[in-house]
Amino acid sequence: MDFTFNIGWMFGGLVITLAGGLIVMFYRQIADNMASGVSSYDRVKLFGIITIIIGLLITANLHILVLTLISNLLFNK
């Protein structure tokens, strides 16, 4: 697989990373208002961290590599 840098994916990944960072910063307010309160604090924070990781992969344009590896494992290519 050939790696190519794309400015559009970089900005999209930065926006996703920023959204994940905001989720981690305000996880208490998000859990209180949109989830089931104190019992879901850790779950909301985990979703924020997963969003940050996915955003960083998209920023570096490595999400295509990960998706290719997963599809090759699933479909035995």
C-alpha cells in the first residue's frame, strides 16, 4: 500500500480529534445530560479517548492501512 498525504483528511482528522478532546474535557456534563449520570462517566470518557485515537489515525492518513488490514483478515486476501 502506498502512503499519500491528503490535506483534507488531515483537517477532518483534526476536527474529530478536537471533538474527542472536548468529550474528554466535559465528560461529566455530557454524562449527566445525555447518558445515565454518574454510572456512565467512565463510558463517556472511553468514547472520547477512542474518538481521539481514531482522529489521530485519520489525521496521519493511516486509517486506510488499518481498514485494509482488517478487510484482508476478514476476507482472506
